Amino acid sequence: MKESLYKQMARELALAITQGKYPPGSLFPTEMELCESWQVSRHTVREALRELAEQGLISRRKGAGTRVCEQKPEMQDHPLASLEDLLVLAKNNLRVVKKTDEVVADVELSQVIGCEPGSRWLHIASTREDPQQENAPICWTDSYISIAYVKVGKLVRSDPYALISALIEKHYGIRSHEVHQSITAVGVPVKIAKILGVEAGSPALRIVRRYLDAQGKTFETTVSLHPAGRYTCSIVLKHQGSGAGQA
């Protein structure tokens, strides 16, 4: 599937922002300047800018121009009270794909994914990176996607900010009905410690998310490893129903 022109433009402009070509707080090029430099229509430019704004990379105010958003603190606090909060989390952090292949789930892996042993899955290994922090990936993620959605292997490269579940919904019509999440304290494995820029065995959070469809079947599972100090998850606990007693 060929990447649309405005998405290509947004991706390359996002990369320029993360690499410091447009410093935080500075004025971003005008629509006309971008039209001339890219030789594209104003509609294409506006769609690209809309993408950057949704990713939180730029802010647009009438009469004040477009500015590059200020840097965020290295440790970000992410509320996770709904599936929509996962989308916001993804839009603020660039995905860098390291490897794509197909795997057959053995007994151990099937217990992690939530599938039958011997089933085939598309495996995508990637990092999520804060655009404002160089050489300090927020996490390493191993994503396992039902082989029925194999085209996702190419789609993730064309849209580096989207959640994989969102790409599956957009291109296959399969929507996440529930996401089951478990968090465990672990040590960083030797094989990815260097990539994350930490010592092997140093503390990290291991977050496993299983994405279930309306029939309760797992169609995607992600296993993310967040080094200590790079991620905070905020969860709000509420009583179920108005008649619940106080704790």
C-alpha cells in the first residue's frame, strides 16, 4: 500500500522536528513556505500539519502562527483509564521498527500471547522514542499480531505513531473490545539492554497487553519493557455503581 503524500510529508517533518531542525518554541514554516519548498498543494500541507498537531509536535493558533511544541519532561505521566488513552500515548512517541518476522508460538510464548501452542503470529520488534530525547528509548516492545493481519508488517512503517490495534481496525475493521493489561517488575535482558541504553539486569516494568475482539479472542498481544525512570502509569480507581460502600 503506497503511503499518501501528506503522511509522507508529516513523517519527514516529524523527523526533522525530533532531530532539532525546528527547535522547541520556534516558529514553524508557514503553509505557503511549505507549499513552495515541497511543491505540493495547500490541502496536502494542511493535512500534514494536522497530523503533526495531533501528534503534539506543533501547536497552531490563529494570528500567532504555528510553533514547535516545547520539550516535555523525560518521565511522562500517562493516565490509562480507557482505550483512547493508549492512542494519546502512542501519538506522542515515535515507533522505530527493528525487526519483522513470523513466529510459531511454543508453550511458553502461547501463555504470554494468550493463544494455542503451534499457532503462527506476525512478530514486530520495535522501540518507542520520545521525540525530544535522543538515544533514550522509552521502551522496547515485542508485538504479536494474528497472522490474518500480516499486512500490518508494512503498515507500521508508514505510520510510526499509530497503535497497531488502530491500524488493524482501520484496514481490517477489527476493533479492540477490551485490553487486558498486566504489569510486572523485571530486570532488563542482556540482548536489549544496550539498545535501551541501560545496564543488563537493571530494573524495568514489563507491561503485557492483550487486545481482544468482540468475541473475546486475542488478535494482538504486546510485551513492552520500560527502563526505570522513563515511564509512569496513572490509574484511577473508582467504586462500581452508586450503591458501592466506602472502602
